[in-house]
Amino acid sequence: MAFKRATIETYAYPTEDPSKVRKALLSLIPEHLREEVKLRHEKLRGQFGYSIEKYTITVRGRKKATEVARRIIQSLPKKDLEQLLERIDLHMDGGTLYIRVSKQKALEGVIELEEGGDIIRVVLEGSSKRAVINAITRGAHRDEQNERCPDRIIRQRL
């Protein structure tokens, strides 16, 4: 698995506790890297004048970005990984993977894909589409020693 950069961002709305939003965001980062990452904070104004806070973490460098990608991919439930493989073209542009995870679940320490609603946006810049698909496939195999994800899905996506 070779990733160059990982960017994770979300928004805190007026009804949310910003400390909980930051906690949810940091839950996607491996524990040993949490002290090293810089959490950028930006105050914005919503359409009707209310305050919105944007939080972003960008991890650069192959080693650290790959650790973040591994944490996220290997934490996803198998059903999410299979869905991601089946719809990979909707989530990729070149070697960059775009996914959304549930902010509420992340606050609970669980990483799950989420289509809409209150999400954390994750951008994982890989070295190639093939490398990203291989990383997802390895994540799908983490609990099974000999069972494989359907090869047809992988061949269709490459």
C-alpha cells in the first residue's frame, strides 16, 4: 500500500459540540500519529449567517499517509469494502480515492461508509488506481485467510 497524502475534513455546525467533532475526526488517525498531526480550523458563515467550523487534517509523506490509509481501509466493515470495490469508479479519480464516513460512528470509534448526511470526507492519494484497489482488496481479506473477494470485481475495475 503506497499513499502520498491523506486529507480528512469535516464541518461542525452550530448544533454540534466542536470538541466531539474534533474527536471524531482524530479517530480516523492512528493513535501514535494523533499528537503529530496538525488540525486546521477555519471559521465560516453559513447561507443564513450562522457559524460553521471546518476542520481539516492533511498527512503528507508516504509512510504516514499510508498508515492513515491502512487505518481507515482496514477498519471498514467487509460489506463497505465490497461495496467500495463494486463502485470503485465512482470513488476514484486516477490514483485518488474519495470516500465519506459517518461522523457519528467515528465519534463512537467505528469507521463506516456513509453516502450522505453528516459525514467526514476522506481523500487518499495513492500511487495508482491499481495500488488503491489492491489496498482495498487486502483490507477485505483481513479476516479471512483463504477466501478471496470476487476476482471479477477487481478485473472489471482495472
